[in-house]
Amino acid sequence: MSATTVEERARGVRAAARVLAACPGRVREAALEEVARALEAADHQIEEANQIDCARAREASLADPLQRRLSFGPEKRRQALDGVRSVAALPDPVGKILERRELDQGLLLTRRTTPIGVIAMIFESRPDALLQIASLALKSGNGVILKGGSEALESNRVLARIVHDAAVSAGIPSGWLALIETRQDVGELLRLDAWIDLIIPRGSNDFVRFIMDNTRIPVLGHADGICHVYLDRDADPAVAEAVTVDAKTQYEAVCNAAETLLVHQDALSRVFPGVARALQDRGVELRGCPRTRAVLPGIGVASDEDWGAEYLDRILAVRVVDSLGEAVDHINTWGSGHTDAIVTTDGDRARRFIDGVDSASVMWNASTRFADGFRYGLGAEVGVSTTRIHARGPVGVEGLLSSKWILAGAGHIVADYATGLRSFIHRDLSLHEGSCCGDGEGDA
Amino acid sequence: MSATTVEERARGVRAAARVLAACPGRVREAALEEVARALEAADHQIEEANQIDCARAREASLADPLQRRLSFGPEKRRQALDGVRSVAALPDPVGKILERRELDQGLLLTRRTTPIGVIAMIFESRPDALLQIASLALKSGNGVILKGGSEALESNRVLARIVHDAAVSAGIPSGWLALIETRQDVGELLRLDAWIDLIIPRGSNDFVRFIMDNTRIPVLGHADGICHVYLDRDADPAVAEAVTVDAKTQYEAVCNAAETLLVHQDALSRVFPGVARALQDRGVELRGCPRTRAVLPGIGVASDEDWGAEYLDRILAVRVVDSLGEAVDHINTWGSGHTDAIVTTDGDRARRFIDGVDSASVMWNASTRFADGFRYGLGAEVGVSTTRIHARGPVGVEGLLSSKWILAGAGHIVADYATGLRSFIHRDLSLHEGSCCGDGEGDA
């Protein structure tokens, strides 16, 4: 990694990515296996580098959670290695045929998946994030630019070099992965929309918000996770309690944990008291609207600030609503479009909620905490997107893919169709596997 | 359309779009039929408004092509009406099930298509563009903000009012469509990333480039169309001539017309002379590299400027290359990632070209001019995208769609999976039609 500008390096990744995009799936799979072997062989070296980072973090008295995230001990290293191998074993996502259409006799249109091109991943301390995203990028044929936290400098350097070199030794073009290291480099990176197709930031909300606000490059991710549980008028009390407790307390420091509980007025005396008790038993602080506090006078007051808060803590705002429509409006006004749940035994009302709530994931009688790429069975998680463009909700490796149209003919020209000499058939064909570059006459 | 700020109106469209998103397909279809009826009934009024615009354009001595595009005569009005009716008749694109997975017994995950939300369409003079995009937006359940050319002010006002009101009379929420009129309003619009999800600009390259360079909202479209035809060493001479002539001359003023011809050195004496003659017979000015001019001394000189030029005219730059790889490199360096063609009888070489060229559409023995939503059989064309995010190449109504995850359970909680009490099945289900809100136990 020589002392070139970020732009020069991004151009280099773009050039390598073009060659990588045409590498067969077996080469990419073999490269990932080689990466896993190289990581295993260099385990001691990785450990040493990480220990330097951890020692510096201790000296600098970094916050404990940060030090914990930074630490890349034997168990985490083993898991990361398993992760690389499981990505290697995923079916090849590139070249999958999405559409096939016979436009006319001998004129065959195919749309197939391609890599996006160059992905920039900006993450905070955890060194395992580097391995995860580098593996997914390689699997999907994308070049990648990585920026880790400065506190993980030594770990990231060693990991990036091993991953890059092992893949190159297996036939991947040199330069497919670049590591950048300084905050100044990030500023330059955010301006490189000519060379970078997608940015995936991982870190705190403020960090993601900063990235989103300072680049024209598309960003896959989400800043806020203000998730709701709505207890409908005929919610089953046991389901209401189980879902609310899980959504709030199973792991409260994450984006898909619930921050606000909405209660239909008819469920207030029948369902809410049991739920409230269960939450309070687990140390959850409740903050309520006036009608909530009328039935539970001991709790704090919730203001507008609470409806827009992502506590990431054992605090839950509670609001009573007159109707399902009011619950939907509250969520669409105050939520972040991430994940929201309804608890109800009435299927029609569930459907109204699902149709009306404008969020990436909508749960019915299930916890918001399920909104996650692994739990959704996507094989791997690239991120959770709250934009409506490109990918929405938990995103697997397909979030790193684009597509390409391929039209194979035998000298077909548009003039013949414009003059009426020929006309289009537009017959959809099955998506069977095989050559996407024309069968039969197109192959002449 | 009262005198509110653009932001207030965008918020209004967002609010209406949330209700529209949950409107059943039959309501949206009926609304489009009502729009067609209303347009037909107001035909005289539309004609009058358009004549005012045309008279003003004549007085202002606007350029002839602009006056022609502005004119909305009986034949264009009839075609536009047919267009609205054919969009009404398209299958409902909303609520289509994309994935179904049983995560565990009674825990059913579904991903289905949803509208994106709010689309802003900025177009130049043609009033028919307003009807086309408004119809597609309504069909796909999106709110829409329209900005037409100021020269079409009267036509656009009448059309927007008719379309909006007719749809509302058929049950679509009021405010689903807004028209903005001034250049200043566009400046404000480009900053409204909180309320607008996607911008679709239609117009000149400079116009689209301006939009792309001045907003953080995702833009669906393309600025440049620098398309190539590459004559490989074993190109069939007749196919080479037909494809090149069509790609350059069938309609030279459009984005998918060829601007550069690349010729393999082994095809230079065998294939190129016939192609060159055919082009020159049709009044095409050739500009060549030194090796091209060695065989065709009479033609002009092509410089680096020509490789990056979108002539949109009967001019073609010609360059001789040593290899297929050099052709691919030239295209990836100088092209705009729009559409590029290879002429060859060798399937393996075609595949190398298709894999290597980093463009939205790649043609094999077929003209670049086929790259178009109607010719591709997409039913309607929203635009042609040269980004790799969200949609690529010719984009049909699916470019106006996002998706939503729906998880239906029976009180399922993540804690049970975290503790190992339960484990995921992750069984993919068929995408059969029907309820997407849970079958069986989820429906309890």
C-alpha cells in the first residue's frame, strides 16, 4: 500500500474490479478458501498486531465497550475464519439470470446479475468487520476500499494485506482491495463518486448520518432505528408481553430494538398492565403520555422528544392511541422506517397495519428483533437499509449486485422494426441455467 | 395548486403517497381509466392551453425542434390517451411477492413490492411526458411531483389538474400529484431529500448532468450516451455493415446511437472498407485514428476529444485496435456505460466482450439502438439508467418500486433463538399468489 492519493487508489481498485467482475465464480470461491488458509497460517501475526492495538487503546484509556470491540481474541478469530469459509461456500451470486425474453426470432435478451463495481466500506473499531465485508465483496466480484477505525490500525493493516495477497495468489487481480487509514482520506473518499459506486458505513448513528450528509455516492445503511410495537385492541396478552419484552430487552443497544410502545385505548386496561409489569420487572424505565400515566401514575412523562428518541437503552416511551390509523400515523411520523410490529389476533387489522406502515420490515405477532440478515436467512448480512432505493431492510450479498442486459442477435437492426418490416414477439422465456449469451440462432 | 412552498407541497405529496401506497390495484387501475376519460372529455381545453403555449413560443422565436416538441396536436393527444390506457391495463406491479421463507414453524417471512414513495420528474418541453410519468406513478402507487418546461406552462397546468382531479374522483388521496413551475422551485426541490425518494430527469445531457450534480436525492437516468460498435477480427461483413449503419444512422440524435467504431486490425481490410462506404453513402462523416486513415486517407483526424464525444449527429469516430482486450479497455475508458455492441461470429470472443464491457447493455450482432424499454418488452419506459444502483439500463415500471419485508408469527421472540431453545428452519417457499400476511399459524 504505497503513498498514493486516495483517488489514485480508487482508480486502481476500479481497474482491478473490472477484471474481477469477469472472474469465474470458481476462481472467486478458490480465492476465498485461499484467504481462509492464509488467515489461519498468519494467526499469530494477526494476534500480535491486535495486541499492539489493544495495548495502545488501554494506554489511551479508550472506553471499555470500544476496547472490547477492538479485541480480536482466539474465539473471535475462529468465528471470523468460519465466516470467510461460509461466504466461500455460498452459491455464486454473479451471472444469475434474472430475465430472458425472445424479442424476435433469433434476438434473445437476457438480464443477469453483475457486481456493482467498487464498494467502499467505512467501519469503526471491529477488525472482524473488515474480514466480513472483504469476503462478501470478493464473493460478489466487487472491488473494495476499506476504512477501519484508527484504533485498529495494526490489526486492519495485517488483515487487509493477508486478504489482498491471498486472493491475488489465487488469480484475483492485484489492487482489488485497498485500505485507507486517515480521517482526511475519508473526506477525499466521499468525493470520489466517479470511482466508487456504493458506500456501506457501519458504526454509530452520528457516524452514519455524517457519511450520508457528506457524499453524493449512494449509501447503503441506516442512521436511526426508531422501532415501534403496537398493541392492537384485540392483542393477545401473552403475545403482547412476549413480543414487547423481547423487542425492548433481548438486546437494547441495537437498531431493531423497540423504542416506543403504542397501545390501543381498548387494550389499555386489558393488555397493557401485564406488559408494563413484565417490562418493569426487567428494569425498563417507562415514559408515558397523559393517558398512559392515568393507568400507571408512577412513570415518567413522555414528550415529543421521546417519540423521536432512539434510546438504545432500557427506556421505553408509551403512547395510547384511539385507533389503528392513529398508530400507523404515529409510526409514519416519528419512526425511522426501520422495523415496526403489530400485536393483534385480527388478520384484517394486521393487513391494514402492514399496508399502512411505511417501513422496511413490518412484524405481525413477532418481535422487531428478527429484522436481521442472518435471521431472515439471507446467508450473510451486508447491512440494513432504510432507503427505498436499491435495497430495503436487511440486505444480503444481493445488495452488492447490479445487473446487465445482454442482447444477442444475428445482425438484427432497429430500422426493420421502425419501418414495419419486422415486429417484436416479446416472449418471456424460462430462467433455466446455462449460457446467457444466446442459444440457437443468436449463437451463429 | 395554492401558493405554498415547494417543501410544504412535497410533504403533502408524501402524506398522500402513504395512503396511495395502500390503495388496492383495482382502485389505481380505475383511477387511470377515469384519467383517460377526463382527458378525452377535456380535449378541447387541452388543445386551447397548448395553443397558447405554442403561440408564445412562436412569438419568442423558440428554436424549431423545441416548438415541435411543445406542440400537442390531435395525433399526439390520441397517442398520449392510448398510453394512459395501456398503463392502466398493465398487470398491477405493487404487492408482487418476491420472496417467501419459513423461518421457523409458524414464522413466515415475505418480501413484496411496494411503491417507492415520492418520485420527482423534471422534464423539458413535451407535455406528453407529463401524462406518461403521471400514469406510471399512479399505476405503481407513487406520489409524484412534476416540473415541466416553462414554455409548456399552460398545457402542463391543465393536464396536471385533470390528471390529479380525475384520480381523486376515483378514490386516490388528494395531493398525490403536484406541479411546480419555476426554476427557483427546482432548486428548492433538489434539496428535499427528506421528502423525495427519487428524481427522474428527462432532457438534454447538460440538463441531466446539472440535476445529478446538484442533489443528494438518487437520480434515475443518464447524462451521456457514448456507445460503441466493435467489429471483431472474424466479424461477418454483412452483419458488420447492417449493425454499424443502423447504430449510427437509424436515429442519430439519441443516446443509444453509436458514436465510435472500433475495428480489430484483422478486420481492417476485410470488413471495414464496406462498412465505411455504406456509412459515407448515408452522409456519415468519419474521423479516424492514424491506422484508420492509412486505409481511408480522405477522412478527418480523430483525437482523444472524439473518443469522449457524444456527437448526436452523423459523425463517427473510428479507431483500430490490436485485440479484443484493447477494444474492451477503450470502451471502459471512454464510454459512458450505456450500450456497446460486438460484431463477431465467435461465441467465445462474444462472451469475453460481454463479460468485460462494463455497460448497462451489451449487444452481440445486434444494433445498439435496441436498448430501449419498449423494444426490450418492459411494457413502459421510465428511463435508461447508467448507474449500477437500484436499476440499470432501460427501466420499466419496476424502477418505481421498492420492497417491504413482512414477518408474521404467533408471538415468536428472538430470545428463544439466542438461547438455543428454538432454531431457524429457513425453508424457501414457492412464490404462489395469495395472502402475503401469513398462512396457517401466522394467521391465528
